[in-house]
Amino acid sequence: MPKLPLDEWIETIVGWMEDHLKFLFDMISGAIEGIVNAFTWVFMLPHPFLFIVILGILAFLVGRWSLALFSVIGFLLIYDLGYWSQTMDSLSLVITAALISVVVGIPIGIWCAYSKGAARIITPLLDFMQTMPAFVYLIPAVTFFSIGVVPGVIASVIFAIPPTIRLTMLGIQQVSGELTEAADAFGSTSGQKLFKVQLPLAMPTLMAGVNQTIMLSLSMVVIASMIGAQGIGAEVYRAVTQLQIGKGFEAGLVIVILAIVLDRFTQQLFKKSDRKRGR
Amino acid sequence: MSILQLHKVSKLFGPHAESCVELLEQGWTKERIAKEKNVTVGVNRVSLDIEAGEIFVIMGLSGSGKSTLVRMLNRLIEPTSGEILVHGKDLMKMNKEQLRTVRRQTISMVFQKFALFPHRTVLENVEYGLEIQKADKRQRREKAKQSLELVGLAGWESKRPDELSGGMQQRVGLARALANDPEILLMDEAFSALDPLIRRDMQDELLDLQEKMKKTIVFITHDLDEALRIGDRIALMKDGAVVQVGTPEEILTQPANAYVERFVEDVDLSKVLTASHVMRRPETIMADRGPRVALELMRERGISNLFVVDRAKRLLGVITAEDASAAMRGGQSLEDILIVDGPRVHPDVVMNELFEITSLSKVPLAVVDDENRLLGVIVRGALLGALAGQNHPKEVIPDAETTAG
């Protein structure tokens, strides 16, 4: 049996896209780089101590003193270990990827909730995106966006966007039929039904998706470092390739601290919006 | 003209449902269509005229199509065929925009499980209908507050729906439906989720509200007692079709077929029949006649008391034969022996309450209207007779459904 030339086909398609859609990729690339740089600039603007104080206050406002305490000690440790600028690079990458995932993912999720046809096409696509090894995305990402932080963000978005789409869809579908019926019966337009009834009620589920998306994009920082994204992931990668156990542990610990702070922050934020709704 | 007219409205579910409407016309049964065409008949060619200001109850067991029918009245469910005219305008021919206007201004709905928005306060729930019409914020707040006051929930504005009891939640549902002052109110099993005592209260309250508002209410229920209690007219549904339309009395006393008959046979008549059903023609005498005439009349009719009325048939009181003969001997007039504090009831009082009144009184019960005009008399024997005589002949009907539930 002759081999199906799947690899050649893919290369042909990618090659064509590279030739003809270059202007589009350049545009996207420029935009993403701009966002990441802006975040990094903001994060690096204050002195680390001032940053930590602000972080502590924010943590106290959204959560409780325990979250504030953990954030302050965690980030002090990061500063002390000497990974501050790398951490800020990674944080910018993660937040950019999460932001893009949310901005793109929520509308797609809403679309899937409304249209069975869309859901039928997009759901298997999401399965594909989540199960395909993340490394594979790096190749076309590099092809289209060369190396650096931009292909890192792109790969992170592809890997991290599915939970936002899935849980947005689920959240809207879970809104009881009687409530949407009531919204219709009083003469709501579809927009009013969506923004006044469905989205507010889907919010807890939707936010769980956003939280997952943030965590998944954080898990991509090491992989992104393989294609030249600077940050704490690069430190882990270097430690692994050079077998530096101590350095590897330090850098890994920084990622863990970052993960816990991001997770608790987002969770507290959602809980807070939930409490406001009297749950 | 009726405010709401339905003409051969049908809803069929399944593939090629439209083509099966024709089969219904040709006399195919629901079962045959289900078997051969794989199409379910939800509502089968229902035609109704609902008048402005009446409480029109659509009643039937679960699966009789009543909930589907009410949802077609505001097109939450699209009818497969038929016409629905609101103020003579065909709802089916309206575009989205026109339909929205009808839903916003003419027809409101109250739901079985309340369907309150859990993320909004009571006040925000009530003002929802006005909010989506982009009404001025202060104005809609004001209207929502008035609406809440109407259902007795003033002071609960800032609570969340889940902080309220079931009965109160449904009051919010009612207030929400009333806030945009619709002409037609659709109530889909609105009180079915409430426990019996609360349900009774809500029924009373709805009747009170209706006195003031005079809305057209289409009320869906599976509870016959509820239907008889609040309905001006009742449409009884079975298998998607309307079996009988009539006043509660007509349904009870002249059931259109065996199904209706069996349906209503378990009804406690004493809670349904009113004084106007059991009263007899009263024997009366004018006040200016003498005791002798009165006695003669009583002897002739074989009775022991007489109602005394004026020329406008207004009830003055009652006299007994004993007093009349004493008066005759003592030369007194009828007015001297008149018992003026005998019991009087309105024709709408149910039999249940009549029993107690008659048992406490020596003289027969007078039935009078609002102007105190004598309409009839209730004697104990007739009361019991009405209960016994109204029992429907029991027939064995092969169909399985017996109780409303």
C-alpha cells in the first residue's frame, strides 16, 4: 500500500499560507508583541518592592489576608532568588495568551451554544487541539511567526483556549429552559437575552473555564521557551539541558508560586462576583 | 370581538409535521398518525374565543397539550397550522419585531416554576419587562414598586428570589407579569408548585386582583377544583383537543361526553355549587297585607313561613305562621311580627357554607342580590337533595386516566 503523502500535503498548505498570508501573520505578530511588551513594561515599571506591595494590597482586596500573605512571601522569594525579570516576562506571556483566549474563546463558546452546527464542527476541533502534543504547534508557529515570544503566545493560545470555549458553551446551555423562555416571553431581543440572562447565569461556569485557560497557558511557558520565548521557562529549560538540579528546582518553584497566586486570584475574583449575586 | 381568537390551531411534532395536519382533517386519529407517520400530535385543531376581562381556564391532565397550547398564544412554540388573532391581528403573520411588541405590551406570562432570574433582586426581576423596552429608569422603578405593592410584597424589593418562600416567589412572578400592564395574562400552572393552603390564598388573591384589574387571563391547570374556583369559563382538553367549553356550572351539570362526566364525578359538589343552584322560588307577601292573608297563603301552600317584601321585591323580613295567628288574634300588623334579622346570603355563596348557616337558623335562608332583592329561598331539604340529586350516574369507561394529577 502506498504511503498517503499527508506530510507533503501539510507542508504544501503551510508553504502556501507562508507565501500568501505573510502580511496577516506580520500584523498579528506585531499586535501580540505589542501587548506582551506593554505588559512587561508595566510590570517592570515599579521597583519590585513596590510591585509586591501593590500585589499584596490587591490580594487583600479580592481575597483574604492569607492570599495577601502568600503572594507577598512568594514574590519576595522570587525576587530573592533573582528571577524577577524572567518572572515578569513569563507573566506577560501568560496574561497575553489568557487575554487572547478569553477574547476569542467566549464569542466562539456563545456561538457554539446557539448553533448546533457550529458545536458539531468545533467540539472535535477542540479535542484535536487539546490532544495533539503541544510541541507540534511550535513548528507552524515558528514557520509563521519566526522565533521569540509571539509563537510562544500563539502556541499557548491554541493549547489553552479549549476550556474557555467549552465551559462558555456549557454555562449557557445549563441556563434553565424556563428562564430563557421567560426572557423571550417578555419580548427580549436575542442580545438582551444573552447579556441580561444567559451570560450572567453562565458566569460561574464560564469563569471556571477562564481559570483553566490561565493555568494551561502557564503550563506552556517551558515549551514556549524552546522557541526562544524569554522568561522563567527558559531557566527551567536551561537547567534541564545542563542537568543543574538546584537551578531547575528554583525555577520550577517560581512557576509553582506563579501558578498558585494566579489560580487563587482568579478563583477569589469569581467567588466575589458570585457572592455579589447572592449565592 | 373577542380579544383572543384561536382558529384550528394545531401543533405536531416530528418529521414533515405540516403534511400531517391534512391527515387530521381527513379523520386520522392521533394514534394512527403516531404509528404510521412518526409524528406526535400535541395540539389538535383547537378553536377558542376568549373574551376580554374573563378568566379563561384551560384544564386537562398532563400530556393533554394545555401547556403547548398556552405557549402558542405568545409563540414561544410555533404552531404548525392555524390562526391566532390578538385584537383581530394574526399573530402568525407577525415578524419578529411585531411579535416582540406584542410580548412587551399585550401578553405577559407567569410560569409554573416561577422562572425568576436568580441573579437579579426582586425589584430587578419585576422591572425586567420594562427594562428591555428601555423605559426610563426612575419610571420603571416606580412601576415595578407599584406592581409589587399590588401583590403585597412592598418592602421586599432588594431581596433575592431564593430568599423568598414559594408563594412569595410566585407573587414576584405575578408582579413581573403585571408591571408592563398587559391586557392578556398567560398563567401556566401558576399555582401548581405551591402547597394547597398557599395555593388557595393565591387563588383568592388572583380573584381579588382581577376585580380591580379586569385583565384577560388564560389560566392553565390540571386541578379541577382550581378550574371551577377561578374560571369564568373552562375549556377541558384531552389528547390535544378541546372536549368541552363552558362555565363551571355547565361543565358540572351538562358534561358534553363520558370523558368530561367521569372527569367531574369526583368533584365535591358542596364546594362548587352555589346558593343560586339550590335556591327555590320564594313565597312572598307584600308588607301592607294583614296577618289573615298571610296565614291563608301559608295554609294554601302548606308552608310555615313567608318572606315579606316591598314593591321593588326588596326583602324586609320573614314571618312565621305562629306569630301570624297570634297577630291576628291581637290585631297587630305584619310589621309588628316581622323577623328582620333572619339569615341572608348572596347567590355566590357555596353550598359548603350554606349548611352551617341553615343549621343555625330557625327560619329559611333568604338569597338576596346586592340591592337586597329577594331571589330565592334555601330550605334544608333542598340542600341535601341538590347534593344527592347531582350525583352523576356512574359509568364504566375503559380509558385509564381517572384522577386529575
